[in-house]
Amino acid sequence: MIMGRSGAGKTELALTLVERALLRGEAASLVADDRTLLHVESGRLIASVPAALAGGVEIRGAGLFKVAFVEAAPLYLIVRLVDRDEAERYPGGETWEFEGISLPRLLLPALSSNGDSNALSRAIEATLFYEKWPSNEG
């Protein structure tokens, strides 16, 4: 789930992630834009879309559009788009918690703070899909 202030680039980043996954032949779809409902089901945090907003996105500067979507999906990662000086260069394993469920969290620069949706997508994909480099500590 991508969080951040209005105009931070949440929708642009979400659509970029979906496009990149589809190009790799992986299944991907938007769940919700603007408002997301959260609930716990079988020990997992589930995101779902309010019925009135299902399939709609705002493309800033262009208007409202229909896109493919799924009604609900489990969450695996929280991405918070923040001002550049708050973004983490090397995340330290921070988490975000909701109703007793803890998920890894990344703080990435908002697109309005000169973040690039492809670069941010790579950071998210690495967190979710790549093996971490072994630590040099202890």
C-alpha cells in the first residue's frame, strides 16, 4: 500500500508498479486509489476498495479515469512517500502496524520531491523480491 500526502505521486507510482509487473509477465492490479479499506482476515492484512470508488483513478492534470482493478488483495509492504530529507537511503527494518499485523515499511521520496516512479519502483521490487545482501556485522 502506498501512502502519502495529496500530490505526492501515489497513483503514478502504483500505475508504474502495475505496468512493470505486467511487462515481466506477472499478475498485478490496482486495488484502490484515494481511499482504501483495511481489515484483518486469517492473520493477514487485506486492502479493499470502497464500492463507490472501484476502478477509478485520478491522473493529476488529466482527470478521472477507469482502470482495471481487483476488489481486495493482501498487503505485503507499506510505502510512505515523504519529503526528500525524510526518505531513507538505507532502510533499517522499520515496520507499520495495523490491528496487530506488522508489515515492512519504506520511506521513499515523493515524486513531487524529484522522486522518479521507475527508481522508486525498483526500490519496492528489491524489497519484495530480491535476496538481501549479507550483513557485515557480527
